[in-house]
Amino acid sequence: CELAKLLDTDVVALTLNVEDVNELSNYGIKKIIKVNNESLNKFSASSFANIISKVANQTNSNHLVLSSSLDSKYLAPILSANIEAAYINNVISLPSNLDPFTVKRTAFTNKAFSDTSSNSKKVIVGLSNNSFGLIENSVSMDEEIFEVSISNSNLSVESSEKVSGKISIADADIVVSAGRGMKGPENWNLIED
């Protein structure tokens, strides 16, 4: 929503197969476009990108924001080609300039930062994990159902495994390391505690 304020526009959110969207109005989302289709229960980068493209074109959206999930990283280049937009991933801050669109992003596995600019009229921003907090801004919200036909894709996800209970090193706020002084795994509890 902070980006929308800078751009002097409203936030439109797209949901796929989500029934209850009321909580989104607490965060400045003024319009929700809902797509419900059984074939979207399994991720398909091309199908999801095509739907987002259609909604972006219908709403005349020039700035799209995606998460940095693995799925988003798969669909973003397809979406970028579909709507002829620049794609800037791993973004960690609001734009420092709007013309050209300039943002700070991480590089080299989060060990460096770069200011990246785009002269493109349309920009897709991939937010880096844990870069922005939630800012509550309750607004009234409209919902719109978007009907879309979905073509079958040759690509599909057969299985998906998620790590539970532990945070990946890329997402960790604090990383603790230990060396040979720990002698062996039997002493790791000293670090983990």
C-alpha cells in the first residue's frame, strides 16, 4: 500500500481460490479480484501468469507486486513477457525514484545491495522475504469475481515439500555458527539453546 501511495493509485489484489478475503481490507486493499477455478489447485506458472496478465490488462495496472516465493520466481518471467514489463526481483525498499523507477535490491545471495532502475512503463516488483512489515490501514473493500478460461499446460508440479519447524538461512534474522571447538554433534545443544 505504501507503493500505491507513492504512485497516487489504489491497491487491487488478485486472489486465486480464496474464499474469505475480508482481512485484506485491514491493510489498505480497496478492491479484490477473485478467481475461483478447480484447475488452479495445483500450481502452473503459465496458467497463473496468464490469469495475472488478463487481470493486469483489465485493470490497466502498470506496477505489479509479487512475493519472492519459488512459485512467483517461476511465473514472473512469463508474466513479464506477457505484459511487456520489466521484472525486478529481491526488492527490499520502496522506490527512491519513480522516473526512472529505482529500487534497492539484494544481490549475491543477500551479501550485497544494488540500486536498480527501469525505464519501462510497466514494472513487476518481486519483494524479498522479510523486507516489509504489515501496516494496518482499514478501508472499505469491493470484491469482483473474474471469470477466466484456463488452458491445460504441459508443465505441472507433481509434489511439493515444505520445511517445517526451522527457518531457512536466507530467511533467518539471526544466524549463529560454531566451529571445531564444539567437538561433535553431541554438543550442538549448547548452540541451539
